Amino acid sequence: MTPRQFYYANSKERVEQVAKDAGTTFANFYQIAIARGSVGRGLAERLCKATEGVISELEALYPERYESLGEIQQAS
């Protein structure tokens, strides 16, 4: 699951907790998920751990490879 998919599939409280557990802020996670902000390798690893593998490191680093064209256009 990409960060965008995770954002839309979970409550704000859950997303806030994952962001905190990953050592970032809700605002930064929102930027990553919605505005296609970049994710470094360290944050990708921490997001994977914080979600117990729901977001994989590869999905965090390369979300465009794991989302359909419809998902990408819909969120723009």
C-alpha cells in the first residue's frame, strides 16, 4: 500500500499515530501522500515499520509504480 492509499484507507488518528511512530509529522505525511512529496530511504523504512509492513519501503519510495493511473489522476 502506498502512502496515498494508506492515507485514504485510515482515520486521521491512525495516520497521525503512524507519522509519529515513524518520526515525522502528520503535515509531512500529508505532503508525501497527497502532494507527492519525496521520501528518503530512512523515512521509507520507518513508515514500513510503523505500519507493520502495510506500507512497504518500495511503495513509499516509488508510489507511482504501485498506483493505477486512475488513482493518481483522481487525487490531483
